[in-house]
Amino acid sequence: MKYAEAADLPRDKQKFHVLKHSIATHLLEETGDIVFVKEWLGHASIQSTMFYAQLLSKKRDEIAARTFEGMGI
């Protein structure tokens, strides 16, 4: 993958499914639409797509903690 090499990604990250997972995470982050991401990925079951929602939940928790900490809450 010439683009992965151009981006200087580690060899073990230069795979199609890694790019697909990254795009799915960004799509969910931007749209918040788990059904859209499920369909885009071609998953038969929403449970397969929920993995991405769990990743974003952790990120949201971290952002909320930092935000509330800065507010003195």
C-alpha cells in the first residue's frame, strides 16, 4: 500500500482492515450514526459494529473528565 508507506505507518498497520477500522471509527465519531456505520462496513449484525461505539465511549469519558476537571466539578 503506497499510501500507508507514504504516511510512514508501521508495517503491521499497512493492511486494508486497519484502514477500514480507522474510517469506521471516524465515521461514527462524526455522524454518531451506528446504523450508517454498520451498513457502510457491511456488517450483518449491529453487535459487530458496537465495538466502535465502545472505543468512542472511552474517548468521550476521557474528554468529559478533562472538561469537568477544568470546570472544578
